[in-house]
Amino acid sequence: LFLNHSDRGLEMRSRAWIPRASLPMRRIIASALVVWAAAATAGALAKTPGEIEIGGTLRDANLVGLNGPPRRLAEFRGRPLIINVWASWCPPCRDEMPWLQQAHESGEIDVLGIDAEDQVGAASALLADLDITFPSVFDPANEFAREIRNLAKPTTLLVSKQGEVVYVQSGPFRSYDDLREVLATYLKVDLP
């Protein structure tokens, strides 16, 4: 609610009487707001250290094997790759693991599961319970999760055969068809 009472030198804003600012003061306030808005926008758009950008590459990381030997990210260059960051305590992670297993079994794409913020025993038990055979590793120091600013589980990255991140999804896939559609769109991989 704005009411102008210029004869009294007051304005009503949200039912509070505020003395009306002089024209030079209004210009100073307007300039300050423009500077503040520009700074706020630049800060919001600035890249956070460690944040992975689409088109960026992941640095190599040594990861402890959960269902096989230790792995390095560099081992997966040359083929399209799904990297799925998960935890055994995360119900949506469990829900989408069979779809990732199905993608792995197709032979059309490599899949790497990275367990973060978890206990090795619980993670290994989940892999056994779900008969997961795609390579899965443990990120003991959350090194990889920090690199990608992983805040949600699951988080899925699609990486081209050249090693570039082409897609990042924070949160689960809704279905196997949803996963297939994303793979076809971003990696040109057609799963059965």
C-alpha cells in the first residue's frame, strides 16, 4: 500500500509512516540498489570452487572397490559412462539401482556406482541384496562427492567417451524409460 501525502512530506508504506526522501537521497538509494543487485547476481552466477560444469572434465580419483578392485576414473575413458553417487540409507538410490544394473547389462554403456557418506558394510550388503554387478566403489574421504558438490543422493553424471560431463541430475530417475531417454538425448546411447 503506497499513499503519497506530499503536503505533509510523508509517505505511507505498509501502514508505516516514513519521511519522504529528498530527490538526491532517492538517487543515492537507487544507485546503491543497482550496485547491490549487480553484485548479488554476479555472486549467484559465479562458479563455486570444485563445482563441475557441463562440458567440464572430472579429475582422476582413487576409489576403494566395494564389489571389485580399487578403481580410478581414468580407467573409464573411451566409452560413455554413467556415474551414480548413492548411499545405502537412501531409498531412492535403492529404487533406481536395478535400472542402472539393466543399463550395465546392455553392454552399451559403462556404469560406475560411487557410495558416499556411508558405511562400507551397509553399502556392500545393499549391492549383494540387489545383485548389483556394475563396478561400485567407496569414496572414503568424500573426495569425489566434494568435487561435484554432491548435496543430494542420488546424483547421476553422464560422461562422454572423451571424458566430458554432459549431464548432471540431482535426484532419482522416475523409471527405466526416464533413464533411457536421458541417455539417448545426452550420450546418443540407445538402450533396449
